[in-house]
Amino acid sequence: MAITEQRLSFERPIFELEARIEELKKSVDNSGVREEIQSLRRSLVDLQKQIYSSLQAWETVEVSRHPDRPQTMEYLNLVFDEFVELHGDRFFGDDKAIRTGWAKLDEYKVVVIGHQKGKNVKERIACNYGCAHPEGYRKSIGKMKLAAKFGLPVICFIDTPGAFPGIAAEERGQALVIAQSMFEMSILPTPVICVVIGEGGSGGALGLGVGDRVAMLEHAYYSVISPEGCAGILWKSHEHKDKAAQALKMTSRDLLRLGVIEEVIEEPLGGAHRDHQLAAANMKQYLKAQLRELTKIPTDILVEQRYQRFRRMGVYLEHHLLQEQDECVV
């Protein structure tokens, strides 16, 4: 695939080394040049590993927003054998920020639901930059119930800065429909797998985020608010977005440690935007493993385990607060 000309702030040394390699390729073909190219390629791999293994929280946000990063439609094309899209919420309209439909993953028939941001300006405007309206969540609720009716697992791809916050969306019940989506997902009598593939922002992400398994791609983020929004509230300026990102503990490593997610899906070296095929292969391997496990669990046990999964998060926090109180008393 072609790599975009957009360069992330911390990637400058990588692009400089790549430019040096391309320059040498144009030189006279001799053994000395070939050896130097091989040496530089090894150095490039080491440099990418060093940079991407120690990203700061804000740098992770930059990667998650990369314009070449694969979105829901790319995963549908690369991971699944078939996809038949379903449209509309039977109430107001068809929200292009959420795509959903029947899909086939090897021997598994599933329903896939995911945010779509769009790849160019025209698509992004049509998809509202991945910020769904109430009709998008109503559409997803309807398709989840349809999946449960036919006993099909549900796979959700989360990639949104947040649900659309405009007046029209609020008039059509934005907050209520997100709460309804979370409730319906919590009791859905079929396996539910949720994967944060890019941005996992606020209630827009939670509206598709209640599942038996919740995972994240390595360089995605999942947070109650965007770093810019947090910085604007706490420091009255977006200039402190890097400080806010660090404080929010929003990266995959942080959330795995805190027990919010079960697994981090490894990305290709340099991020998913550099190799869509390998990113899709890793995604497919994860989804198949989870489907094999979850489809063997009886429905009543599955729903109870899903409920307890989210209940444990509150218990975990209370336990530590009580410990701190006991230590203060002592």
C-alpha cells in the first residue's frame, strides 16, 4: 500500500532513514551500496521498534487518528469472506457513521457493526467524521437484536472521537439511545466481541462497547473524553492535550493493566496504517479465537459472565479506595 505523505511528529527519524535508503537505491549498483542498504534497513527496523514501543499517550492518539489507518470497511474487506450491508433504523434515516450487516468469517456467520470515519473529505462529511447520530445507534440496536434472533455472534469495531453532540442529535434522543444500546448489549443472548480499532471516545464508543470480550489494537485509545476536551475543561486550553492524555490512562497498555480490556492486538511495525494486510491478519486471528471460545458457552452463562465482567470494574476500584482508607486510619 502507498504510505501517506502525512508524517507524525515523532516519526521524523524514520522518514529520514527511509529517504536515505531510497536515495541509495538510485546509486550505481554495486556490492558496497547493497551492503549499506541492508545495514540501513536493519537500523530502520530497530529504530521503528524503539520508537513505537515507547510512545507517549498523546503520540498514541496521533497514530490512532492517522488518515491511512484501516477503518471498519477495510477490515470488512480484508478479514471477512462476505459482507451484506443493512441500512436504516426504521425510524428516521440511515447514519453512514455506523455501518452494519451480515458477514462470514471462515465457518462463522456473524453480524458486524462498526464506526466509519471516511477516507477523503467527501466521505468524512457523509460519515460525519465517525460521530454517529441517534439513528446510527438505533440501527445498531436493531441489527444486534436481529443477530440474537438468528443466533449469530456480534462483532463491533469502535472508532469514533465521540457521538455527535449537536442540538439535532440531542432532540432525537442521543443520550437515551446510547444508554439503550448499552443496556441491550448487556443482555443480548448471543456472543458479543468489541474491538477498539482507532479512537474510542466517550459515550460514542461505549454505545458499541459492552461485550463478552473487549480488546484494543496496540496503538488505539479508549477514554471517557478526548485529550483536547479534557485539557479544555481542566486547563482551559488545548495546549495541554499531551498532559491530559497522560493523565487519562487511555492507552491499550494502561487499560489492559486496569482490567478494562482483555487483550491488546498487536499492530504491524510502525502502526496499522503501514500494513493493512498484516493488521487484518492479526485481527482475523483474534476474532476466530474468541468466536471458538464464546460460541461454546451456554447463552445464560454468557450473559451472566458479561454482566459480572463490568460489575467487577466497580468492585476493583472500591477495593482500592477501602484499602487507602484503612491505611489512613492506621
